Amino acid sequence: MTPADHPTKKELILQIARELAVPRFTPAEVEQIRRQLVARLGAAGKTSSDYIAGVLETAGMRIVWSTKADTEGQYEEEFQDLLHFANLEEAEMCIMRLDELHRKFQQEKERAAVERVLEVARLGRRRAEMIARNHKVDPEKRAEKEEIMMWFKVWLETPDAFFDWLEARKASPDFQRRFANSASADA
């Protein structure tokens, strides 16, 4: 085996960062990279967020590491554990919560918090996409994550119409054919 067969931790961090294809790395993206390292390397992948941020910064990638006491920190507890969705039902609940927060922060004119909600939703879409594209994952689970990815995409593009669209989507023959077992298991 050659060293190319086993990338270093730094090389893997940069590879995952490139896969995310984002213009900047917030704590949410750094956390996603940290989780991916553990998923790919097991115990050897355990790494601090500061180390990951340092590797990204050294490579010239843009890091947005909030050091100011701003609105984002004030509402951070609202975002804790928000992106846990193992199935369609949990994904729907996640998007409902994001929608609630988005509307609340828009009404309160909290721009930083609104942007944070959108960042979390984009991260959710990317997480679902990474699993949907992973050919090591069971085809049924990949199809479900592809569906979830589409849900996040539609919500990000048209949040006001999303829930009407979702009801129509869930009633569609395509959805019923593809996810009848998942939907009934989630109900």
C-alpha cells in the first residue's frame, strides 16, 4: 500500500472540506468535518475543532469563527441538536423547527440569527447529500437521504410554500411508490 492509499488526517480534512464546497467554514461546517473524520477513521479520527479550523486556515480557506458576542451566540442553544434526522419523519420535524426559528428571527429582525438558520439548513442539505452519494450506504437509505436533500433545497428556495409542497409531494404516486414502507414506519 502506498501513502496515497491512506491520506493523512490533514489531507482528509482538506478533502472533506473540498467535498462540502462552501465559500466559508463556520463552526457548523467544522463540526461536520470533525464527524466525518470519526466516521472515516474511527477513534483515530477524533480531532478538536480548533485543529480542523487551523488546517483549513493554513490551507487558505475562509473561516468564520465567531469571537464577538453577537446574536448568533445569544441563540446558539436554539440550534443545538437540530440536525438529527435518521428518517423522513425526523427530517420533516427538523425543517418545521428551522421554519419556526426562521419566522421568529425574521419577525424580531435578528438578521444574524436568520442567516444562522439558513446556514444550518444548508448544512442539513449537505449532510443528506453526502449520505445520498455514498455508495457504501444501503440503497433505500440513500434514496431517503436524496429525498430529504430535496426537501431542504425546496425549503431554502421557497420557505413560504414548502409545507403545501411537502403535503403534495407526500401524496404523489412517486413518493408513495418509493417510500411507502418508510412513510408507514415513520407514521
